[in-house]
Amino acid sequence: MPFSVLLDEDGTAAEIVGTKTLNTMALLSPSQVRAGARALLAGNVQHKYGRRPKQLGASLVIAPDNLLLYEDYEDFAGDHADLDEIIGVLKRNNAS
């Protein structure tokens, strides 16, 4: 990839940016069940849960000087940012 992808193994970044964590009710929500079914039907199966399986994610695009260009926080597992939006932000800011 022509850009850095950072992982938050110990949860420090998740705490700083304020991402959510799943609770039992969220696991049973219709949105979560639909997302899980879509993933399963597409052949995606999670084999390793990691140290923080209830941690939801976020997609952030941060420019030099800590300028936040894009942010999207997951409300449930499978609620991913729109990749076309992220690419558009990257292209617009790479052209300037």
C-alpha cells in the first residue's frame, strides 16, 4: 500500500480517540446480525479474536501537522467506513 496502516495492539489509540466497545445487547442487534450474516456468506470467518474482541474500530485519515481529514467510528462490528470516501479524501489531499 502506498500509505501507512497502523494497528492498535494494546488499545492506547482506541482510548485516545474514543472508540466504542460492544456489549451483549449490541451483539444481538439487527445491524450486527445482518453484518455477521453478510460476512459469513462472503466466506469471511474470524479465527483469532485478539486481546480485545469487543473493541470497535475507527478509520481516521490524519495529515501532517495532525490535521484530521476524515473520521468514521464503528457503531457495530461490520460497520466499516466507506472505502471510496477514504480514497477520495486521500486523492483530494494528495493533489494539493
